Amino acid sequence: MGSIAISDIVVGVGLVFFIEGLILAAGPGWVKRAMESALGTPDNLLRIMGIASAFCGLILVWAIRH
């Protein structure tokens, strides 16, 4: 198993900022509606969605690196 370099982490964070920026620029109204919807979503559901998203991201990174 190879080690993940700090540069890989920085690139990953940069990609997150890039994708979020594109989403905000392309559909600010949609983003506002999504945030309003998130405010009405129960905490447990948001927590489960966050864990599932993190797990999917981890699997994706693992699959690409192997």
C-alpha cells in the first residue's frame, strides 16, 4: 500500500473548492433551495448521509490508488 503524500491531500481539497465554486456559479438559486431544504432535514438523516458520502469517497480513493 502506497502512502498518501501531503500534495495529494492538497490537490483533493483544491478539487473540492473548484467543484463547489462551479456549483455556486452555475446555480446559486438551486444552492439556496438546497440549503433551505437541509435546514428542515433531521440531524440523524444528515449525519447518515455524511457518513455514507465519506465512506463512498474513501472507497473511490482506495479503488483509484489500487
